[in-house]
Amino acid sequence: MAVHATTAVEATAEIDLWVPRDTMADLESGVRTVVRDVDGVETAEVTGVTDVTPRATDIRVTATVWLVFPDHSPETTAVRETLEDGFGIMDADVPVAEPADA
């Protein structure tokens, strides 16, 4: 079993997710809500939306999000796996994950 050090981590990710239609004030706040509900995510700020596909009960969105994890491995693979374990998140590409400045 590998042991991974954890620390506060900042990451940028492009995420494909489902945003429920009935739980959002606007699309960006809906994305933030879905991403912040992922275990371990402390902060999620949407920096861009690149694709939107409306459906009857939800909206499929591709968004770029800046994230803060208070206690996480700073590896991009670990961040991707954490995000993809979240409800409503289908896919995450994490090009940047690094320890946050203290």
C-alpha cells in the first residue's frame, strides 16, 4: 500500500457534469453547487463554461473550475479520481494540481 502525503491543494480542472435544472439560480452557481458537494472540495470557482446541453431534467455542462482541497494529495490523478467520485460528475481532466501556498 502506497502512502501519500496530504496538504492543502489548489487545482484547475475541466469537468463534464450534470447540473439539475431545479437547484440553480444560474448555470455557474449550479456548477459550483455540484462540485462543492464532492467530498473534500472546500472551494470551487467556475472560470469558464465551454459546452451546454439542456435536457428535460438537467443540463450537461463542461466547465473549467478552480478548486481548493484542504487536505488532499497534490497529484493530478488523485484530484481527478476524487472529482469523478462525486455525484453528477462524469469526467474530469486535471492539468494542474499543486500544494497551496501556506
